[in-house]
Amino acid sequence: MGLQQGLRLLGCSRWLHGVGESIASSVEREAFEETGTHVVPVKLIGIYAGPRFD
């Protein structure tokens, strides 16, 4: 799976990270839950939150 395909697949849902869970751990867990693919986050690009992004 290419990066662009993966981003489209993962961009469709809202992610909530658990209490005490890091953003990187959330990415790993959500990527696996949604695609069955194990990923290793390398760099944080941005976090978009709030009513403007709902």
C-alpha cells in the first residue's frame, strides 16, 4: 500500500487516544485496527483539533 492510499484510508475517521496513551501509540493502534498494517511513526506533522476541524 502506498503512502497516499494509506492516508486516504486513515483520514476518514476520528481518532481518540486513550488516557495515558501517546499520540504515537494512538497512530500505531489506529493504523493496525483500520488496515491490519503495523506502522512506526517517524515524525509528527500536525495535530488538528477543535470546532474548526469538526
